[in-house]
Amino acid sequence: MLQQQLAANGALSDAPLALSIVIPTLNEVGNIEPLLERLTLVLVDLGWEVIFVDDGSTDGTAELVTEIAQADRRVRLIRRIGRRGLASAVVEGALASTTPVIAVIDADLQHDETILPALYNAIAVDGRELAIGTRYCQGGSCGEWAESRRKISRFATALAAPIMKTRLTDPMSGFFAVRRSVLLEAAPALSNVGYKILLDLVASHPRPLSVAEVGYTFGTRQSGASKLDQMVALEYLELLLDKTIGRYIPVKLIQFGAIGVLGVGVHLTLLYLLLHGGNLAFGAAQAGAVIGAMTFNFALNNRFTYRDRQLKGFAWLTGLLSFWLVCSLGAVANVGIGSLVFAQFHGWWIAGVAGAVVGSVWNYVASGWLTWTRK
Ligand code: GDD
Ligand code: MN
């Protein structure tokens, strides 16, 4: 009924929408128009739309897309405020689409759009569930990459093998097309962290998928700059952890604990320096070491574990104070539990470990609630 009414009103006079192309953007203003021109050339026979997902570009990307979209109904825009992350941006764009097939491509023209029809056809015609652009098969290459970056990419690819339910030659690729229903099946389990949405997808989907791979040459960026930074490695590690032991322990708790172990080293070093270098009495030296270690833990957790809610400026100081408070209570819990266990079992190290574990978990839970409040 609705279809007929719409058709009568001319709303369906265009080819039906078959393909949504999700394009994450962060400061890509110089690439938007060339990319749309290229897509128009290569997708002539298809009803398609693009969904840009912009995370607060400051170079006018979102304004340009808005202007284009007002004249061209194939173009849509999602603006996210105060959020970052390639993988989560792609997921949000994909969930906003209603077409049977969804493709994902970078905005910076490094992905070869001429293979998009092949990716689409692999799904729509050949019935595959997933089709990826790959640098590591016939017809594919890394283009002008330096040997060092090639090595890193291969190493990262090797690390991914244990979590991939579907074998892919290039799980690091951010260039692929997927059947909409497949994406929806994987969506609830996605980790959504970092850059590697394709890997997240095949690791999160409950079963192996049927795949087509199409080779392409990774292009060289002409305009704008890459957003890859030192955090990419950490985010990749977080994704791997989340997909393996993340089912049992939150990844943030693992990071918090790892930093805590480093903190013990800081504590002992400070204690040694204050006792022998500073000639302080034990009580004073121990107090100084505790404060130093807590501050170290706070700074590292703020920088890494909770970088998604990082405290800066004055909030850094109030955060530090609240962290000290949390840890003081944690220390009380540590001593209390330790004493209880010791009274029961008389094993000094079991009591020590039990106290430390309970104290640390308290610190983790309470600081997540008090210090790094989710905005
Ligand atoms: N919305 C949004 N939010 N977009 C982002 C963000 C973000 O936080 N970070 C990056 N982007 C966009 C960029 O604007 C670009 O369109 C695309 O994501 C890729 O970012 P680049 O900074 O150009 O990454 P790259 O070229 O190093 O990485 C590409 O190659 C990898 C292969 O090694 C990406 O395609 C990766 O997905 C791919 O794995
Ligand atoms: Mn790029």
C-alpha cells in the first residue's frame, strides 16, 4: 500500500536504494568532493547513498558535507560531538542505513573505489556475506608503504589470527562491504574500540562468514593528514584483549591492574630513595612513597586506561584528590581483609595477596565511579 502511494507521489521514481556507503571523517575537507565525484562515476548503475560520520572536524568537513547534502539527497551526515573513534563511527553510520548492503571506505582516497562494484556484486549477486578490499592477495599491494610499516602491518595481522572466526588475508582493512543482516547479528557483541572495525566484525559474529576478497593497491594520501598515532597500538591490544579474556574480565580492569603492578615498583623505588637518599624515618619515607605511587597510578590511568574520559587542567587536580581518597579507603580494605584472612588461615602471603586483590578491585570500581565519572 505504502509502496504504491509513494510510487504514485513520485517518491520511488529513482532506482531503489541498494547500497549505503559509510565514510568516517576527521578533518578531510579537501577529499570530500573528489571522493563524491569518483563514487558517482563508478556507481552509475546503482541506487546508492553515502553516510558521512564526522567526529567534530575543525577544518569545515561537516559544513561542506551539509552544504552538499542540501542539494544532493544521496548524501547524509551524522555529526558526533565529544566522541572519537573510527570503529564506533563506522558502526553508527552503518546502523543509520537501511539498505541491504553496506560498504565502508576511508574518506582520504587511499582506498581504490573502482573495486566497489565488485565488492557490492559479491554480496548482491554472488550471495556472499562479506566482501573485503585486500592488499594481500592477487592484484593487491601496500603501494608506497615503507618496509617498516609493512612489517608492523603483517605482525598485527598475525596477532589477529586467533580471534578471527572467518579467515581473511587483510583483517586490518577498513575497506569492505557487508550484508546488512550480518552486521546487525554482530552489532551487540562488537567491542567498538579503536580502528579495526573489520576485525571486530569477524571476531564478534557468532559464526564464520562466507567471504569474497578483492585485491587493490593502497593509495597515497593527497590531502589532509593521517590520524594514526601512538595510541593505535594500544587500542589494537585492547581489541585483542577484549575479544579473548574480555568475556571474563573488563579490559580496563586489566590495564588498571597492570599499572598497579608498575606502581608497586615506583613505590619501592621511592621508598629506597627517601630512606637512603633523603635520610627520612621509615614512617615518613613510606608515606612519601605511597603518595608518589598513587599519583603515578592516577597519571597513567588518566592517560591510558581512561583516556576516553581524560581529566585535564583543574579537573586533573580534583581527580587526583578523589583518587587519593579512593585509594586510602582501598588501603583500609586491604589491611582489613588481609587481617581477616590471616586470622583464618595463618598464611602470610595468602593474606597479603587477598588484601591486595580486594583493595585493588575496590580502587578500580570506586575510581571508575568517583574519579573518572562517565559523562
Ligand atoms: N569519524 C571519525 N572518527 N573518522 C576518523 C577517525 C575518528 O576518530 N579517525 C580517523 N578517521 C577517518 C579519517 O578521516 C579517514 O577517512 C579514515 O578514518 C582513515 O583514517 P586515516 O588516519 O587515514 O588512517 P590510515 O590511512 O592510517 O588507516 C587506514 O588504513 C588502514 C590499513 O592499514 C584505515 O582505512 C584503516 O581502517 C585501515 O585499517
Ligand atoms: Mn588514510
